[in-house]
Amino acid sequence: VTLHKIEYKMVNRILIRIKVIQLHYSYLLTQNDISVEQARKQLHDSLDKSYELYHALLVMMIDLTRMQEMNIDYARNKYLPTDEELNPNMRFVDNEFIKSLVENEDLNKYLKENPISWKDDVYMHLLLSKITESDIYNEYMSRPDTDYRIDTEFWREILKKIIIDNDDFAEFLETKSLYWNADLDIINTFVLKTMRRWAEGQEHKLLPMYKDKEDEQFADKLFDDVVKNQDKYNSLIDKFVNTDSWDADRIAFMDRVILLTALSEVMNFPKIPTSVTLNEYIELAKQYSTNRSGVFVNGILDAIIKHLKKEKLIVKE
């Protein structure tokens, strides 16, 4: 996914498109085993878990800080503590960004209804050790001074280079939620963008679940339309595949699902420019299908869009 395009809203349409394509893929393969209503519930459950992960990554930074504070207290109060243990460097536990997270109204409101805690996970102790043994940590702790921006950037670096870029962490997430592991990369970008905006002095708000009612309905409408009109869209795809010297019977199934979903968006969402739809689904094809899928989806979708416009079958605002 072209992450630089991600807008400051949650759950954004890039994530919704990914979820709908994934659900279409499984539903179209197993539609005799699951109802449309059950599939739609899976879609909403998946989006809810994505939003949960967004908050969970923020809470993780709080819990890691609290764990280190406990370690410091333990060392200070043990029998015969060293001078360093009696007078520890408190910069990590006094981090101003973490304090603002702890006090954040949006986060506390979410956690009141959806409690999240990492404190009892053994892996968190291993992760804390990785952090405190890192060059990022040592450079931060030895700085002559710090401020809110530096404190926030410190945690951005920790998140990017130690937590997320870590195979062990990905495996650990699988034990928490299969949804979480699949969503980690894109949700991490939301967290990093939130932190960057706070560091820049913008209002300390967390991302809302949806930008507006229209975004909230986007996923259901996109999914339902493909289910309802898949034969119509498949005929259109096959028509242009054949004229473009591609073998319709050998289209990768994921490519076909991506094209079905893209056509649904083109034909049912007049406020979304066709160029946006085209670009987004080309990127999704590159990420989720074969090496040639981006070029293939680009060619077929572009040809179909031109045909639909010529026949005045789509009208964009």
C-alpha cells in the first residue's frame, strides 16, 4: 500500500478496501458455507480488531514504561543497592510523550470500554530488555536535555526499529490475535502518524473509528454490491480480458477479486474519482497478488473504465 497516501482518519478507506478484498476472497471461495450476514459480521469484527490494535500499540508504550519504573523501584529498594541504583537516570520513565498518553482523554475513554494490558505478558520483559540495550535508548538517555518533541521521536524510533521490525514480535502478536498480525504494518503507520502530529504541536487527539457516516457505510456497501453483481462484473472483466490477449480462464483468483471490488467502487461511489480507485487497486494488486498483477489490473481496469465512461454508465461528481 502506498503509505504516504494514508489520510489522518480511522478506519480509512485503504484499510477498508484491504478488508473487503480479503473477505471477498474467502467468501467467494466458500459462499456455500457462510451467509452474507455472517460474512458481513466478519468484516466488522475485523475492522474492530484493527482499531483495537491501534490503541493496543499506544498502551504497549505505557506498559513498557511502567515496567521499567517498577524495575527501577525494585533495584533502589533491594539490599545493598549501588549508587547508580539509588540515583537512576529517570528520563525513560519521565518521558513527556508517555505522560500525555496516560492522560489522553480519547485513549482512556476507549480503554474504559475495551480494557487492554500487556503487563502480564512475559514477552514484554524481553522486549523491554531489547529497548534498554539498544543504541537508540543509550543515545536518548545520554542527551544533555530533552523536550516533548524529542521524547515523542524517541518512541517513534523505538516503535519502528525495535518493536515492529522484529520477527519475534510478529509471532507474539499471533498469540494475541490473528487479525492483529495481519494488520500490523498498516496500523503501525496510523500510530506513527498520530505521534508525529503530536510532536509537531497539533491537538492530542486519537483517530476516530470512521471519519463520517459515509465512511462507516463504505465497507458494507462495497462488499454487498460485489456479492449481488459478481456475475455482471465478471462478464465485463472477461470481455476486456479477451480483447487484451489475456486468458480469462487463467486469471489469478485474487486478481479477479481485486477487479470485482474495484468495479464495484467505480460504479457505486460517485464521489471517489476513478483515478483514485485505479491507483489504489493497482497498489493492492502489487501487494496481495502476483508480480504481474499490478500491470494486469491496471490494463484491464483502465480499459473497462474508459468503456463505462464512453457508454455513460458511470458519472463522477
